[in-house]
Amino acid sequence: MIYGENAHSNLHHSVAFECHTQDGTDPAKLLERHVGHPGYECYTPNMPPEFYLCERFLINWAIGSEVSEA
């Protein structure tokens, strides 16, 4: 993600998910076909079922967020 002065009017938040398959195969092979697609609304009937492989948060960021150390 690239964030700078020009992003303030367009970028509200960013969420990244960690993806896992039940059988240990590479989830990228299932998700690659969606690269370049205009997108889907999350958790609606038209969302591809393989998107449910990615439900664990990896990082969540919003304008004004601060880094917190564990």
C-alpha cells in the first residue's frame, strides 16, 4: 500500500487478511484468478466462496492509526 498526501481524499482504511486452505495447498492458486477483477462486496451472495479462506486479520489500518508495540 502506498500512502501519501494525495491519498487523503481517496483512502479511508486498509485491511489485509491471512488466507489458509483446509488441505494445506497454496491459497494463491485459488485466488489468482480474481486479480485484476473490479471486486466483490464482502459477505454477499455474489462473493466467491474461496474468499472465505481469508478471514483471519493480518493487519488493519485507518487514517489516524498509530503503531502500537506488543
